[in-house]
Amino acid sequence: MSTAITQKSSSGSSMIDRIERLGDKVPHPFYLFIFLCLGVMLLSWLFSFIGGGVTHPSTGEVVHVKSLISGEGLVYILQSTVNNFVSFKPLGLVLCMMLAVGLLQEVGLADSAIKQSLLNAPRQFVTASIFVTGIIGNLASDAAFILVPPLAGLIFAATNRNPIVGIAAGFVAVAAGFTANLFIAGTDVLLSGISTEASAIVEHVEVSPAANWYFMLLSVPILVVTGTLITDKYIEPKFAHKMATTHADSEQSFEITAQQKSALKWAGAASLVFIALLLAVLLPADSPLRNADGGLVPSPFLKGIIPIIMAFFFMNAVVYGVKAGTIKQASDIPDLMSKALKGVGGYIVLVFVIAQFIAWFKWSNLAIFIAVNGAEWISSVEMPKLAMMALFMILAGLMNMIVFSGSAQWAIMAPVFIPLFMLLGVDPQVTQMGYRIADSTTNIISPTNPYIPMVLALIAKYNPQVKFGTFLAMMVPYALVLFSVWGGLFLIYMLTGLPVGPM
């Protein structure tokens, strides 16, 4: 039966196939940034040769493009390479968060919390609970991609609904809502670090990991309601009866043991104690975590949010691990933390070339040259800020078709678009928010998404006849509607002038 769907979407599939073939030809992000570095070198030489220069909007000085292919450029490259790498702010922030989040995963707390939240969801709120869990589950990073879709399929099957629709909904919840959350996650830390680095091209602005938090709090219920309506009112009626399933997986691997349930309760109690202690320190008007005026924005509390989050995660992981039996002795804790960092080697290698690209782009003055000229061009055509932001989001979504990594893509786009929007009076955190919406909502249709093959393999367990074309036919409505609703909400929010997060 799924063949009929595949045939109906053959024209769309052919276009996606071309995108997929193009995506296959895109080199590894490491080499992509090497090529970008080479491009910066060539462009810096070209504009330096023709005498490219602009007036800096902050200092009023005339800034000329400096060539990296010169004696001065060679000296800069040799003397700055190590410092560019070790001083790249996102590196330290991500490693810190990985220590904490990785410990959550290694002791089993992330897995158990996701399973418990889905398996205990009320029947009438199954779809909504999947979206809530998928979105909040992104605190566990890629663990949510691996856990939520199969659990969602299992729960749909248990409630006499098509498990393939459940798998699709679980995948959308994790991927399309990847940067929305009720809490500050590792993605906030990573992207804000890149944004801070990019803002310095015009004027240094410290973009906090909580910079998009206000809008994210608003986004979560919007995404849950929208995703639930798409699933229940369109995807399930259109596709479920055409994708007959052959069997269901065993529930054994998804069960929560009595010991794990008890450990979750202990971790929950520990969380309440932690929050109570934090409030006891934070609430007094003379709290050292408040600013000189007694406020919280900005404040030492927000500037120190990463160690606070780390302490919260560490405490929960240790309490859970001890009660669940995954931590048997004190030496297990550093061993598990070391194990959690084994997977970040690839990220560190990628950061090395990203740091060089951003530093070279800034030193050569190419970034300010492009930003000023771009801002002047946009001003000359009198393009409204909202229209410009909408076009920027569309561009980011299209770029996500070939560069899946959100951090890698932002590292490419931030040095150009953050300065450009700053010159037009748009704060870096607002530009970052627009990017996150576009990147997240198109994750589910990106041919370079490494989790799509995993989801197709899950679907094949229920019906091996469902291929990529059918899967894509389900994903496109999600991507279009979520992009339109979430993006439209963001543009309306911009009109109000309300902050997207703490400054």
C-alpha cells in the first residue's frame, strides 16, 4: 500500500533525490571549513588588491581588507593558530556541559526519564506527550534521537494506532524542536558562544546562553500544539491506513525497573532540594548573585548559569546513579565522566578549523567589509527588517539541506549575518533566534541528517515497504507548517519589541 504513496510523491522524491545526491557530494565539515579558510585567504587577497575598504560604523575609521596571502598575513597565521583554538569560547563551554550531560547519560538517568515520561502518558495526550518529551529530551542531546522515536512507535502500537506515525511524530519532536526547550541546553551554550565571537566584528556583545530563553519558553507549547494537530488531524488520517504494519517490537527493552523508578524519585527529590537552596541564595535583595541594583538581568547569576546547570546535572546524576546501582564506588564518577567525553573528539577537531575560519575572517576585515556593504545595499532597497529576517530564515533552512550540523552552519553564517543585522539595529540574540527556528524545522527533511537512516530502519521493522519517498511525504507537511507557524510567531514577536531572552 505504501507503493501508492511513493508513486504519488515521485515528482517530489526526484527533487529530494537530487538534493540527496548533492548532499552526498558535500565534504566532511572539517574539509568544508578548510575550503572556507582557503576562500577567505583568496577573497582577502582579491579585495586587498583592488583596495576594498569601508567606514567602520562604531569607530568611524576607514577599514581596509587585509590580505592573508602576504607577509603580514603569514606572520598572523603562524602566531595566532594556537591561540585561536584554545581561546575559542564555545570549546570550553561545550566541554563543561558534556561533562555534566554525559554523566546523566552514562548513569542512565536520561534514558529512564525519557522512558518514564512517555510510558506513563495519559492515553488522550499520547501525541502531545511525545512532542513534550522529544523537545525537552534534547537536554540529553543525541540520546533523544535514539530513544524517543522507537518509544513513540511502541506507545502508538499499544494504543491501537499506527506505530509508523508514532515513530515519525517522535522524530519530528526531537529534530524539528531541537533548539526549543524549557531549560538551558548545550545548544544554547554552543550557539551563543559563536554569536558572541561574531558580534565582535562590529562591537563585542556578550550573548548569554539564556539569550533566547524567553522566546523558547513561548515556543515549547506552540510547537507541542502545532505538532500534535498536524499528527492527529493530517498525518495519521492520510497515511496510517496506507501503511499496514507486520509486527510490533517487544516492550522489554523499554521497561523501567522498580530500582530505576525509585532512583528517579530520589533524583526528583534532590532536584527540589537543589532548587530550594538556589532560591534561598537568589531571592534576598542583597544576594551576591544579583547585580548592584538588585536585579537579575544582567547579573552574576546569569553569567554563572553554566556552573549552576552543571552542578544541578551532577547532583541528579550522582543521586540517580547511586540508587540505580550504576555508581557503586566513588571512582565510578570520574570514570563515567571520562567515558562521556570520548565522543567529543570529532567536535574538538572540527572546532580547530572553525576557530581559524572565524579568526581569519575577522582579522582580514572581510566580515566588516561584507556586513557594511550588505547593510548599505539592503538600506538602498529599503527592505523592511522583518522581510530581511524572513529571507534570512529561508536561506538558513535551505542551507540546512546540505550542512546538517547546526553549529557548523551557524559558524558559517554568524560572522556574516550577525554583523549585518547589528548594523541595521537588530541584536545578535534576535538574529540567532531566527537562525535556530529555520535550522530546527528543516532538520527533518535534510538529506544529510544522520538519523534519517536510523528512523527508516525502525519503520522497516513494522513495514519494510515504506521507503524514503513515503517518509519524506510525511515529513514535508511538518517542516512547512512548523516553519510557517514558528517563524511567523517569531516575526510577530519582533514587532512587539519584547526581548527574546535575558540580555
